[in-house]
Amino acid sequence: MISTTLSPLVEKLSTLLSAHPAAPVLVALDGRCGSGKTMLAAQLARQFPQSITVHTDDFYLPPASRVANWEQIPCANMDLERLRAQVLTPARAGQAVPYRAYSCRAGAYLPEQCFAPQPLVIVEGSYSCHPTLADCYDLKVFVTCSKEEQARRLLAREGERYSGFTARWIPLEEEYFAKFQIEQTVDFILDTTC
């Protein structure tokens, strides 16, 4: 389903939560950088206060653990195994979710945070719909916007770092989307172009 409004997604999540009251619902929000994944996660968390939000940005690999030429391989800077083991598996089992985020800016793991079990688990960020994680979710969402809107948002958000997005991150993400047909395999597409 493709939508330009949040209402159908909220309805779908409400239906899933009602249909599975004893089991958590896990949703992935993947999509283009600058498309509004983080904002969407925050909106959903407000709409569904009994939820936790986890960001894939917390699961970057430390530079020493990355493969050679990682800058040219989509998702090679991510620790999806740790995301599955520390977040998705315990969340699916209705257990607490303890993990340590890796901060690229600090170059270190941050202190452990622990989320109590909740009915809704939102996993927000690039590569959250990677095929190695696809079986973990009840709903997979692709967030997109026009290239012009993406450029406008990233330039406003990143300033002088914008050229790094156009040179590195956007091409890697687009390669990932194409290689694994992410847009074609999700359950819901949200276009946030204004």
C-alpha cells in the first residue's frame, strides 16, 4: 500500500495490535535518508505510547570491525547480527531489550540502556528491512520522498556534511534498495514529499 498520510499506517498498526494482544508487534521503518524515518518513528511513538523505538544508527560497526572497502558495500558498516540478537529476538519473545548503542561520533559504545517489554517495537533506520532481518517483523514500511525534497532536507539538516551524503550514503542506500528490492517487498510505502 502506498500512502501520503499517516492515517492508514496508524490503522494498520492498531489492527495488528488488536489482533495479537499477547504478542508484541514489530515494525521496521526503512527508507531514504532525509525522508522522515526518525520523525515518523517519533509520531508513531506518540500515537502508541506503549512502544519502544530503536534506531539502526545505534548498530554501526566500530571501524576496526568493518570489512575492507566497506564504504563501497551497502550495509557493510552495520551490525545486523547484534540488532537481531540484542533487540529483535528478545522483543519478539516479550522480554526486556538491553543493548549498548555504538556512537560513531564518540567512537565508542555508550552505556547500556534497557527497554521494558512493550506491545509495539519500532525499529527505525536504514537497513532495518534488510533480508536477513525480514522474518523478524510484522510490518515493513518504506519511507520515501522526491529527490528534490530529499536534497532540500539533507542540505538543511547536514549543512557542510551534505556532500558526504550525495557522494557516499545516498548511492549506497540506493544500491541496497535496488539489490534487495526493498520498495517492492515492504508492506507499506509512505511518501513524505510535501
